[in-house]
Amino acid sequence: MRQTIRDVGDRAGVSVGTVSNVLNAPHLVSAQTRSKVLEVIEELGYRPNRAARSLQARKTQSIGYRLPDPGPGTALDVFLHQLVGTASDHGFAITLFAPRAGEDDLDTYLEVIRSGDVDGFVLSETNYDDPRVEMLSGLGFPFAAFGRADHASPFPWVDVDGASGTAQAVEHVTGLGHRRVGLVAWPSGSESGDTRVKGFRDGMAAAGLEVDPELVLRTENGFEQGRIAGLTMLKSANPPTAIVTVQDELGFGIMTAATELGLRPGRDLAVTGFDDTAAAAFMWPGLTSVRQPLDEVARVLVDLMVHRLSNPGEPPQTMLLHPQLVVRDSTLGTGT
Amino acid sequence: MRQTIRDVGDRAGVSVGTVSNVLNAPHLVSAQTRSKVLEVIEELGYRPNRAARSLQARKTQSIGYRLPDPGPGTALDVFLHQLVGTASDHGFAITLFAPRAGEDDLDTYLEVIRSGDVDGFVLSETNYDDPRVEMLSGLGFPFAAFGRADHASPFPWVDVDGASGTAQAVEHVTGLGHRRVGLVAWPSGSESGDTRVKGFRDGMAAAGLEVDPELVLRTENGFEQGRIAGLTMLKSANPPTAIVTVQDELGFGIMTAATELGLRPGRDLAVTGFDDTAAAAFMWPGLTSVRQPLDEVARVLVDLMVHRLSNPGEPPQTMLLHPQLVVRDSTLGTGT
DNA sequence: TCTCCACCATGAAACGTTTCAATTGGCCTT
DNA sequence: AAGGCCAATTGAAACGTTTCATGGTGGAGA
């Protein structure tokens, strides 16, 4: 049924070794033979068998990616599309996996390593001293991470400069005339969270404004958390006129809180989010939000991974990308 | 580095054939040998090499899934999680692929078939006379589809009863006292679209109401399309007090249109969506929406696929699942 | 003319499994 | 005691590649 390299060889009147060379080392084959073989390949629709190739080469040509937990996070479809597309360009496949119920995250990775299904991993959502980074570094197993982390041994990573994102948000609202700007962020301790807070402070400093500690709230992810933070801040003695957040859901919660208090988000209060989730565009008013170039991130992740696999000796490369503020009505009608 | 079946055999003092039998046909091995071998396997952390297994068995133990185009569709993360998890339970992997720029969809599938990377496909978003179904049926290549289709030759599918979804929406709003109920649907010609329209009519009939043709609009997917449809309907001589839609984005558009016209969605106008996207929960008011059991769909899809692979002769199985209406504030405060 | 070399092609080994025919040894039957 | 049968195990072939040592050919240099 399926065509093998032997079928091609027989048909073209050459040995299988020659066919293999046409595919993998064309310079070893005369132009004439080469074109004849290519012709037959085309004619038969031959494609090399991945399993046989992997077996012989002791490489899988596959990159593992552990699916993030479901939730209203960033756009997985865009990310995966680019991951799969770029991998395919390099002749690689993406192997997905997910922890089974109750399974430890690290064990999940170990299990995949042991079954030899992948040559390396792409990690997302890495954090300070991420245990996956430590484990994989320790094992010497190749990986590329979305998210830098201040770990002893260097490794290849891509990241989006979160500080630039919140700084842009602050610059935008202060540019609209806001002077009392609040921040709703995560508890300190996460790389991305802390970076976004730093951007906020930088932005305020750049606008010549002081950061009022009363207007900096720390809370977990989530709509309800945002709502509560919003109510707290807006009911305080000297409430903000603009609130910057580190996540869209928090922003949605704050808009809701404002509405409950009789304020019109986008008129009486400016709100910004982070991640530019699909929901941000559908709100009324639409939520001004920081968009991360996830397709670019995915592309670079795979490039780094593939490069690392073929150049194991080289020092790891890193890349910092910049996010972009998408301005919508949640801020536009506010300010002076 | 990696342990092979030979390492296990040597260590346990048996042949590789015996080790293989312990794994694949335990009844052929004495209890004593079996436990000894299992012990060694545990000790060495041995895992069979997938490539070698595939090569020998001429099976990949992998199911292909073509990523849907990015867009604010249904929750891909939930779906994929379950797809990967269930596949893993069966000892299968999921192989993702995506059409390259400008590539024909069918060619994408053909290419995957030719490279022999998968044993079968899971299809989503199938439609009437779906060309993929026709092609794969023609080739005799196994697949399982999310979405029935009235095609000549039967095939395994799972579907969510869209009619039940819209009927539930109608039942809900008429139960709140609404009498003039509008529908914003897609142009006829899609399986899921037509089914949802049918559910609307069924629901209206069940409530003893006539369907006013003026209140049935057909439009493409999208926020802006929804907004325009909403404006049209609400500005008409005899506007509806409730609007049922076949997609969340359309619902968002309608809520926006209502707001623009000075109506308060959730008070003066009831709106329902379909798919229960993440955004539906974050709106203010939250959008009442029909939730499809996507995790269940994914689970069944893989089960059907695997069953089909091991029982090629049997008539294909099918399964119809029921969606559930998630009630939120976009309808709750309305009616009499 | 002889030698050497570059170039091209070949054939066989190896990758880690599964499968299956063949072998061994123990036990039952007669 | 011989034969037969069954359960357990073995060894080798096969899956479709890549790799690499080997062989053959023709032309250039001596």
C-alpha cells in the first residue's frame, strides 16, 4: 500500500542507499540520478516513514509541549498554530501531552522523556526557579522556555517584556490626563507579575507621578478578585481615575465593580487589562489591553529549540519581544 | 543511555521475546517470569520505544487532528486536553497539523496520510457533504467526526444536539414571559446552523408561539454582524423583547446594539448566545449561553476512533450529546 | 601505460520492537 | 516406558530507514 524507499529504488533502477542520499545528502549523487529519483518519488508520492527514520537516527524529530491547564488564558489556538507550523517547516512535529489526573507535573515530563517520544521540550509559563527548568537542565535534556527565569545555568528562552506592557498602559492613561492611577497586580513572587509591576512604576516615574501605596493592590487571578479589588479601591477616600491591571479578567472585574458603583467604565474610569483575550474586544466598552505577540513567541521558541538540537555546544540564545497596547473604549473616553 | 528491551531481557535473564510477551501477551508467560521481568522493567524505568514499535507493527498509535483556524471559537484548550488525555489512556498520541499558508485543506490531510504519521483522524467542524468525509471514506482511511453529516456512507461521529440548545434558550425566555422572540442565525446550508434554527422553531411551537419571519435574520459569524442584526431588529416597527442567537459573538453584538439604542440588555432585552465562550462569563451582564460538552465530545471522539481501528468491520457507532443552557444576567432580569 | 584520486553507487549492518516457527521439558495417558 | 500434548521460552526474521565501508569507473598526472 504505502510506498517505501525500496519501491523508489527499484523503479528508478538504483539502490536504496542512493535514494536515501538523494534525500539527505544530494551532493553525493550525480545530477542525472538525482533528477531521475526525484521524478520517481514524485510519481509514487513517496514520503519517508517517520518511525523508521526515528528508529535509525535515534531522534524523534518531535518537540514536546505540555498543554496549559484549561482556563481563560491567552489564545492557545494562535500559539499552537504557529508552534505546529514552524515545527513543520523544520521537519519537526509537536507532541502534546497533559498530566493525568493527580499526576505530578515533573513526573509528566519524566514519563515523556522515558518513552523517548521527543527530542526536546517547549515550556510555557515558566517562573522563578521553575522546577522544570531545574530538572531538565540537570538531566541535560534540551528545551526552550517562554519566560526567562533567573536560574544559575543559562538556557534558551523567549519572553515578552511585561514591563514595557504596563509602562505603555500607564503612558497611555497619563497621556489622557489621569493623575491618580491605580494598579491591581498579583502577589509578588512570580516573574511575569513582578515585571509588570516594575513597568507600572517605571511608567509612573516617567510621567513624573508618585505611586500611592494605597492604590496598589495585590490579588490572585480572576474576575471576582478584580471586582473586589475594584470595589475596595473605588470606595476609598481618594479613589483613582484610572486602574491598570496585569490581566484582562481583573480588568473585567473592575469594570463590573465600577458599574455597580454607578461609574461608567470608559467615561468616569479608565481601565486596562493584559493579554488582549478574545473577551476584551467583545466587552462594552471594549477593554484596552496589552497584546503579547504569541505567534512570534511560538515561532522563536521552535527556532531556538531546533537550533539548540543541531548546535548543542553553543551558548543558549535568548530573545525579548515587545508587547503592544491595544487601545479600546475602556480608556478612550476618559481623562481630561 | 535509554534502556532497551534487550537490557531488560539481559538483566532478567530471559530473551527479548519473553519481555515483549510480558508486555503484550502476559498470558503466554509464567507468573514467576512475568513478575521478575516487571520488576526489572520498574527498576530500569524501561519504556518501549515508540518508533520501533510503530515500525514493526506498521501502526503509529497516533491520531491526527487538524487545528481549527484561530479565532474566538469554542474552547480549544478543553477540547485538546481531553483529546490528548483520552488518547493517552488508550496508548495513543495526538498528532497536530495545520495547513501551510495557501495550502488546500484536503491536501493537508493527504500529506499527513502519505507520510504515514497517523492511523486515523479526528475531524471537527464537519458539515453537509464535507469534502474531508468524502475523501477519507473514499480512501477507506479511518476517522471519527465531530458533527454528523448526511452522507451516503455511514461513519462514526459524535455531535451535540444544537436543536436542543436553541430550544432550551427559547423555552427559557418564553418561560420568563417573552412573547416576541427573535432569532439571529447563519445563512442556511450548514448542518449546525440549520439544526439550531430548527430548535428555535421547535421551541417556539412548544411554547405555542408563532415565528414572525420579520424576526428571523440570517448573517455571518461575528460581533459586527450581530450588532447590525441587532440594530435592524430593534429599530423595526414591532421589535422583539428577546433575541436568541446561534453564537456568542452575535450575542455580544446584539447587546452592544441594544446599549447603543438606550436599551439595557438583561433588563429591557433578553439575549442568548451559543458556545458559552470564556467571554460570555465576563460580560456585564453575563451572556446566557448554550454550553456544549466539549470534553465529553473529545472523549467520545477518541473512543470511537480507537474502537474503529481495532474493529474495522463493525458498523460505525454514533453518539448524540446534549448541550446545557447556562443562564446569566443577559436574560435573568427580563420578562414579566 | 600505469597509478592515483575523485566521484558515484552499492550492499549490508544497525536501530528496537513484535511475531512466529521451533525447541525444550514436564506431565499425562496408555 | 513410549508417545503425545501443553505450557513456556527462545531465536531469528522483518519493519523502513540511514550510514558507512567497499567497489567500480574514468580522467589526470607522471
